[in-house]
Amino acid sequence: MADAGSEKRRIMLGELLEHIEVAQEVASGLARESPEYAAMAEAVCRVMDMVSMACELEAYGDDPESAE
């Protein structure tokens, strides 16, 4: 059953990553047009990094909860 849960997490992380990539494109475009959106674009970039790291950890089978 752990394999099914792991597969579900991989799918969900992949879908989240796709949504964040679109959000990053939108935020970057807004920041180019209006500098006041630069902080939002930076925040989206940090979230993108975190989700990417979670995808990598999941792909390699590292369980961040087991480190606690």
C-alpha cells in the first residue's frame, strides 16, 4: 500500500509543479510590467524551488518525514 501512496504523491507533486510553473510565468510577466510585483515573483520562485526539491526527494525515495 505504501507504493500506491508514493505514486499518488508523485502525481500530485507533478501536477503542483506544472501549476507553479504557470504561476511563475505569470508572476514574472507581471514583475516585468510593474516592479511592485517583483516580491510576488520572487516568492513564487522560492515556492517553485521547494516543490522541485520535494519532487526530487520523492523520485529518489527519500522520505522527509522519516528524518524527524
